[in-house]
Amino acid sequence: MDKRTLKRQYKESEIPAGIYRVVNTQADRSLVGSSVNLPAILNRHRGELKLGAHRNQELQRDWNEFGEDAFAFEILDTLAPRAGPGYDVKRELGILEELWLERLAPYGERGYNTRPK
């Protein structure tokens, strides 16, 4: 395949939106979140952790203690792409994220998320 074809295919591909989790497999703790671009957010978390600059200090501390091999980056759920009037992907992601947060409860000793008020 030539460069032009590859570039076109990349631009036309759907970017998955959904729910992700960063899991500390040693301490059984996780961070759950949502994004309109799952590959990008997972790369950002991995990059920030490797640089020692992650905004979640507990997660960064555990990464420093246990090392990269103790962590897994997972996609928990994706939204099917829809078009049309009134469709708000961010609103849909918020609802889906709430469901996963309720299901996994990644707070306190079980996770890195901040408990909702």
C-alpha cells in the first residue's frame, strides 16, 4: 500500500470513544475514566506515568513503587458511533462512566478515583 492510501485510511477510521481503566495488578487498585479518544487518553496516562508527571499523585506513587509491569491499560466499554440531531457523545460518555464507577467503585483502597459528592 502506498503512503497516500494509508493516510486516507487513517483519516477515515473511526476513533473509539468509551470507558477505560488503568489497573494496578499488584495492589488491585484502578483508575476509571472516559474519553472521546481512547487510544490517545491511554497513551497520555502511560506517558505521564513514565515521565513521573501524572496528575493523580497516588497512582504516580504506586507506579514508581511497583513499576510499569504492574500496570495494565484496558478498554472497558465503547460507544457505537451515532450521528444525528441531539446526539451528545460527551453526555453519553458521562452516563456510561457513572455506570462503570458504580459497578467497580474504584475509591479509597480499591482505586484512584475521587468519590463523587
